[in-house]
Amino acid sequence: MLELQRIREQKDEIIKTFNIRNIDVSSLLNEVVELDESRRKTQGLLDNTLAESNKLAKSIGLLFREGKQAEANELKAKTGELKEKSKELKEEEARIQDRINEILYQIPNVPNPIVPKGNSDEDNEVVMTAGSVPELGSNNLPHWELAKKYNLIDFELGVKISGAGFPVYTGKGARLQRALINFFIDEAQKAGYEEVIPPLLVNEASGFGTGQLPDKEGQMYHDATDNLFLIPTAEVPITNIFRDVILEAGDFPIKKTGYTPCFRREAGSYGKDVRGLNRLHQFDKVEIVQVAHPNQSYELLDEMVNHVKSLLDQLELPYRVLRLCGGDLGFTSALTYDLEVFSAAQERWLEVSSVSNFETYQANRLKLRFRENGGKPQLAHTLNGSALALPRIVAALLENNQTAEGIKIPKVLVPYTGFEMI
């Protein structure tokens, strides 16, 4: 969430920058500033009251020692009044702070000035395109038909076991999944990321820490009995490793990677664009996460984008990089690049990765700070990216590599699959 000091010092600039998101936050920020002034006044009164109470306590002890019991009892009565006043001031300060937090949770991150203004994904900016779109024959099939033809994925069996959006991978389809996961993890480790195997269920504090709560509460699977949430991405548990932590500047950059299944309700998703692997409730993904010094985070964002590009290059998939516009930018992100692969049989682009810099937005929620040269703790920057999400990668690999003889496996995956052709 946004920092109070930043709002106090840069309120007008922040309001202007939010035009990129097509959002007017002026009334919310004005209310935050007014509440913060009230909170600070209340804090000042509380400090004065506590100081006066402490001063009287010392005087009471002295009066008792001097045998002036009546005067001491008079002051004791006054300290009782001050204690009651202190209690009321503390409650008032807590009430104001709760309201400030309630408002701040409603305000998304301030977009980076280079985020293009726009209303939807149609206004996203194409940064680059790479690779060649394969020319398929007239008998080409979409991945859901290829999966059935070659016994790779059983969508109907998944419906029987769990419901739509929970496919069952079988035979070489399962082997391909595992090959991709291992390849992505190995490449992340080569790039300096330490592997983590995190929990798949997180508590409410973790959801608030990375911004899934309260923004995406309805999209997460929730166990009400234990108040735990199935993770929508490994970003949540991995980034929360650093909740309530103070690091040293010399620790940066901290690079973590992890493979997890991911779970999303995807409420409201219907139609042809969600068929097959295009949109699932459960899917596999390898995530990369960095905690960085504020002066380095945008350089590292470019590094992360290049890492994802290298994976797509090795998989021999045509892809493009998009800079998301303000209307399509995620709630917690300051700047996001999406990477999409071209699905030859579906003849459209499929998003396979989002790489984002959250600047201090998550760190402020997480209380993730660092010290530099023994100085006062300050907020770190957090970044994350999909490297990569498997479903649409598998869809593109099956569709783009189909031939009359079968489906060719990219050379880089053969050591992992153990076969060159399906």
C-alpha cells in the first residue's frame, strides 16, 4: 500500500499520475491526509498526557516519602483521570489508523510514468516481437483435440473428478509437464535464483502482504474452517518469507524461484477463449521473485524480462513483449510486462508470463525493510514474474509443432522428456 509520508509530500503528483490508470483518487487521498493530521494531533495529546502522568507519578512517590499523604492522594486521583484520558486517546488513535488502513487498501499502486495510458488490453504497447509463426497445414488441430488424439490430457476425466478447469495429464502429456517444470527450475537456478518449495495454503496476513487481499478475495479458494487460502501463485508464499524482516543493503538482490500448482476460481470466465488449457482453476507454474534495493529494481525488472525471453527462445516459440497500459495494470504493480506466445492453430496470442515491479507497495504491507550503512530502516522493492506458467506454453507447443508424423519436441526439452516426438 502507499506510504503515508509519500502521500503527504506528493499528494498532487500522485493524483495526477493516477490519470494513467483512469482513476480519480483525490477524495480518498484528501481523506487520508485529513485523518493522518487528526491521528498525529491525537498522538501528540497522548504523548503529553502520558508525560504528565509519569511526572505526577514521580511527585506522588516523593510526597509519600515526605509524609504528605493528603497531597499524594489528590495527585493519585488526578493520575487516574489521566489514565482514563490516555485510554480514550489510544482508542481514538487506533480507530483513526484503522480507517486510514481501510482507505489505503482500496488504492492501487502508483503507476510508473512510462506506463501507457489506456483503458483495456487493446491499449497495451507492443515492445518487441520475436520468432516466426509456423505455417500449419489445412488439417491442423487445436491443442484440446491434439491432447485427445495423442492421449496427453483428459479434460472429461478432470470434470468427473473435480469439475471443469481441472485437467488430468496422462502418459507423455504428464511427462511433458514435468519436463517443462524441471527445465524452468534449472534455468532459474543457472540465473542465480535459489529454489524454494513453499506451502500451498497461506494465512490471511500473507494474502494482505502481497495484495491479493482484499482486492482478489473472490478469486481465491478459501478454507473457512482454518481461514487459509489456496495460493493463486507462488509469489504469495515466497514473497511472504520476508514479511516483518529487516535486511541489510548488502543482501541485495535476493533471488528466489519455486514451482507450485496454482489455484484460481476464475469467476466470470466463459466462452471460446477459455477452452482447453487457455484458462484453468488448477495449473502449474514456476515463479521468480526478487527483493531489491530501490536504486536497482528497474534494472532487475529488465533482467527478469530477458530471462523469460530466453526461455521462450529456447522453446522455439514465437512471442511478443507488451508493456501493460494503465487500464490493464494489476492492482499492486507499478509497471508490468506481459509476454505472449502465438498459438498457430487458434491464430491468437496467449499470455504466458507477467513480470512486474511493485516498488515499495508490497514491502509497505509486508513491513519488509533494509538498512544501509547502519542507517534508519527503509522499504525495499519487490518484483516477481512467471517463468513460466505451463498451460498455454503446452498449448502453443502442441499446436505449433504438430506435423503429419506427430508433435515435435523442442531440442532443449528432449533431455528432460526422453523422447523427440509424440
